[in-house]
Amino acid sequence: MPGRYEMPTVSTSVVVPRPADEVFDFLADARNLALWSSGVDGVASDHVRPGRDAEYAFRFPGRHRDSVLVCSTYLPPEAIAFRGRRMWTLLGTQVPEYAFRLAPHAEGTEVVMSVTCVLHGGLALMVPVVAMAWRRDLPVDAARLREAVMGDRAPAALPAAATGPPVPPAGSVRGTGREPLLPPVPRAKRRRRGGDVSDAPAVA
């Protein structure tokens, strides 16, 4: 059984027509990740002072339990990264990291976005699937990041924990309250009339 495996880093870039310091400030507030990232379902609404080692409660797609997102790189206005704490499933664990590098561009700021996941145990067998999903969805996230920075929408807050027993997601053991057997595939979010955002499977 594989022990530890890091998927190939998946990257893409987008040009945002805003100054680098403005784009950096937007990214540094981790609550904004829920506006555009398919790897983040929600972030607690409490304000946290941005900086290295700043911690945020967040929800990974497909999970009922909150986890912790830590700012692992903070170099304004050039680079910032967030790493999730190890998350457990029946097959093993995963640690996602979302990194951003900013550079001046003739039209504003170029943002290079990268995603890496470290998978342990049986989840290491899912590396090709996870990497393929991110290659599909990260360009969609990049376009949504540009839209979010240009807009004036408020950050989406972490949904309140359910008061009753959670409904097991697909792939989980029914009735145990355990996490999915496989890591959830990142999902793109679509805009509805009225400005609300809902999750939907990304189109390959």
C-alpha cells in the first residue's frame, strides 16, 4: 500500500486588471476563497489578520466537518499560499495547498495559481484522478477569480454545522457519519439569477 505521494502541481494563470497590491489584499483575506475556488466550500466569517501562520476555519467540498487552512507563504505583494491541515478519509489522508504568485502586467496583474495535494495511504492511488480534476477545473477558477476581484460581492461564510445527523455523501459508509471514501472532485460554481452562487460539477 502506498505511503505518501504528492500529485504533480497543477498551475494556470490569469490577468486581473487591478494593481498587484489590490489583488494581493483580496487573496490574503482567505474568506474570499469561497467566492471563486472550487477547492473551498466556505470559510468562517470571523476576521483574521492576514499574515504567515494565520489560521482560518474552512470547509473542503464534500465534507461535513470543518478543517483548518493555514497561510504558509506571505510575501506582499508577490506571493501567498494556504495549506490545509491533514484531512482524514477511510482510505487515507490528504493535504491540499493553494499558492499564488503575482507579477506586474501591461493590463494589470498576472496571477499564477497552483494547486498541490499530498495524499497518504490508499488515497495515493487517486493521484491521477485528483490531478486530472484540477487540470479541468483550475482554469475555470482562474476566470472566476478575475470576476470576483472585479466585483463587489461579499465573501461567502462557512455554513453552520447541521443540527441533525449528516447525510452521508456519495462514497461514504451510510449511517457511520464518516467522510467520503474518495477525495471529492473539485467543483466549479455557477452564477444564478440574483447573484447567488451554487456548486455544480465542472464540465470536462
